[in-house]
Amino acid sequence: MLKGFKNFLMRGDIIVVAVGLIIALAFSTLIKAFTDFVINPIIARAQGGHSVGLGWQLGQAGNKATYLDIGSFISAVIYFIIFMAVVYFLIVVPYKHYSARHGVVAFEEPGPVKTCPACLSEDLPVAAAKCRHCGTEQPPTAGTPRP
């Protein structure tokens, strides 16, 4: 039983995912610091005056629970975009190249699809002879040979 667990943990895919998650966590901390200490002050300054940030006080003045902080939301959006770009360019792209060298297609683009005329599902492969959802026969498309 323990040998099977060890084999599961030592599979190449699990190790790659674990390393990717660790790297993503490290970049997350770095990007969070960037947005908190660089982007947030710029957004707060954009409102001008002695404001706490970019937003509006909806209730009693000085009550943070009723402060609509648009600046923090903008900062979170910037954080998300930067984080996803880092994950894509530093983890996904190298992993695709690594997998391709080993004969495995990772994160492949979906192929062309067609719509079923009976149930209107839009995720059928072009070469499908029957709909996977309702089971109706599909009309042949141009250039698709029928068995």
C-alpha cells in the first residue's frame, strides 16, 4: 500500500504540478507586494487631497466598513492580470515545450466544432457522426468521409 502511494507521488506530472504551485505561490507574494506598495499608492494619489484611497464613504466618516474602495479593486484586478501572465509565461509555456519534447501534448487548443441541429449543443467535433448529447445522426460535413 505504501509502495503504491510512493509511486503515485513520484510520478512526473505530480512533481511538475507541485513545483509549479510552489513557484506560483512565490510569485504571488512578490506580485502582492508590488500591488500593495506600488500600485495602491499611485491609485490613492490619483484621487488627490487627503483621501484614504480611490473610493467613496457610504456611511459615517472614518468607518472602514462602509468605505467603497475602488482603488483596492483596481489593484486586485492588476494583481490578477500580472499573476496570470507570470503563471502563463513562466510555468505553462515552458511546460508545453517540455511536454512536447517528450511526445505529450499539454494544453492543446480545442479542435473545430459544430452545432447539433436537434439539441443545439455547440461542442461536437466536426467529424462526429452522432451527437454525444441527444444521439441524433449528424449530417456529414464537406470533406469528412463516412464509414
